[in-house]
Amino acid sequence: MGLLSFFQSKSPKPKQDQYIVLDIDSNFVTCLIIKNVIEEKKGYITGYARENIGPHHIKHGQILDINSVATKIDSPINQAVQMSGFRPQKVIAGISSPLITSFITKALHNRPKPNQKITSAELQGVFKSIQTSTKSKIPNSDKYELVNAAILQVFIDGHEVKNPLDFSGRQLTINFYASFAPLIQISALQSVFDELKLDLANIIYKPYALYQAFDATSDYQYKNCAIIDIESDITNLTIIQGGLLEKTLSFDYGVINFSKALAKILDVSPVKAHQYLHDYTNDLLAASTESQFNEVLTPIAEDWIDTLAGQMKIFNLPSFPRYIYYCGDGSALPQIDNILKTNWYTEITNVKSLKISRIHPIDIENIVDQTTQVTSSNTIDALALANITRNIKNSMNPYEELVRKFTQALRT
């Protein structure tokens, strides 16, 4: 081997970022250690843990006891770190709550001098107008804080562009998404990681994370779909149309509603009922007991689907998604699959049939599980949050820097 070949063979190591990813639910915490290889645009799971933290520390997304939650989530973090062999300092955490408000704003800017190129100063003025309009839509805005914001599309005279700087044209159109959570919910989560001495790098609204996870896929079916995420006491809903985010929503209904029904009929504690529910979904019960559970749980599933249909009707969608994907703890319940495959949607759409599918970890294409342990649909939220880490940039072009400053201004 020549001297030149010797030096060429020692190429620099690929750039890497590592994060702790946490999906904190009312009953469970899922922790992933993610290593992102920048050049490959993929994230690798090097550590995984999932623990039941009990039903008394978080309710509908709101932390009730900061110290208890910090203590509870410290254990799965340490387990995942031990598996990985590395402890990142930066954390990505997911949240959901019926109190989170989100909307899409369409901003139209008619340019008085269409032949001149769009400058940073002009774009800053447009963003300032969007900022004012966005905040005016939130009642008691001083009690809310921005969670996520994204420029979905930019058009100049009807033509889509990725970066409007230096283009000329008569009309600039920007479609913008924003979600806001109660300040108390955000500050409580921040306090948890302050206690753990970790850097909370980003908080992500879970329905938005699910959109981002499937926005990157090549599967056309995800371009027009509804993603339903059934958590412990919340159901999250994401609507994607034409490959773009259309709506996000969370409402009070989850696995706890099913376990409460069992607790009442069986006269046992909620914790015991939840264990029975776990055994039921894993086919660990006798046939006679399973039949009894079916009778108890089916009416709850019917009530859940009525609530879901009501929420989708409120959306008044221009077209109804033909593909329905579901995930989360509740996806293990056979009643959820069965009720989704009925004609529950006929009163809110003229669509004749829907295609129903459960989301599996392999469907999150850009996250690679090196632990081989992330196999359940109850980890989809955590995987979607992990996918977000791939898009965190250490350097930005001038347009991206303008967008960053704009979203920062929305937080003030």
C-alpha cells in the first residue's frame, strides 16, 4: 500500500448526535437512547427500557407530583443507559393533553414590488404578521407556551418553493402549523429534568411527531391518512392530507377507561384491573374469563369510537382519509381493531370503505433498533420522537435561521 493510500484509508468518523428520548404516559415511561449518524440520516437505538410508573403521578398529560415523576423515570433512563453504555445529556420528551391547542395558519402577503427579490427583512415582516395572528387565536395566551411550530408550505404566485429568499413574485403564501400547551404542563416537565440534571433539548407534541415520522416515508398511503394513538388516558389524532399535516388533536379517552370498566365489574382495584387487562391482551386468561371480558369491554370500545367519530366530524375535513393507522397501548385490545373495522364512519363521510392497519416499529423507516427489543406498537410514540432528533440541526442556512428566530419569538 502506498503512502497516499495509507492516509486516504483513515477517513474521519461520521458525525454523531446522541439523545435520551422519553415518551411519558400516565401509566408508562418508554426510554430510548438514540445515536444519530448525520451522514446516513438515520437514528440507531442503542438502549431501551419501558416501565410502569403507576396511575397516580400524571393525569391527562399533566404532571401531578414533580419529585415522584423524576424518581419514577430515573429508573428506565438508567436501564436504557446501562444497555447503551452511554449517557447523553440532551433529552427529547413527548407530551399530549386535551388542553393542547393547535392550528394551521394560511398567511397571504401581496407584494407591492413584485419584481424585487424577497429579502430577509421582508420575510421578517411577514413572520411578524403571522406571529401576531397566531397569538390572537389563543385565549389567555399568557398561560400557554409554544410547543411546536413548522412552516408546512411556501408558495410564490401559486408555485411551491422550499426557500423563498431571492425569489420575486406578486403573492407570497405561507402555511404554518403551531401547537401550544398550558405553561404549567411545560414548566412541570422542565422541573422534572432539572431534578435529574438533564438538558431538556426539545418538547414535542406527540401527534406532530407522528406526522413527522410518516412524512419521511415513501409509502403513498401515509399521504392521506388518520393516525390514532391510544394512550393510557388520552387518544391522540393526526390527520395527514396530500402529504401535509391537516389537523392534530388529543381527547380524554384511553386504556384506563377499559380497565375502570373491569375494576367495576370485578370489584378490584384499578391497578389489579390493569393487570387483568394486560393478561387479556396477551391471551393468558381462560376462555370463559375472556368471554366475560369481551362483554364488558365491547361497550367501552363503542363509546370510544363514537367519541372519535365526533371529533373527526368537528374537523369538517375537505376529504376523509381512506387509510386509518393506529398504535399505542390501546392498540393491543382486540376491541379497538374490531370496532375500527366496522362502518362507524358512515355518518360523517360518503367514503364506502376504509383500510385499517396497526402501526409496527418497522414502519418508522429511519430508526434502526440495534437492541432488537423494540417490537411493540406501544413504542411508536417513542420511535416518532426519536425520528425528530434526526432533524435537529447544528448549522442553518439564512432562511432556516429566520424561521428559527420566528419560532423563538412565538415563545415570548
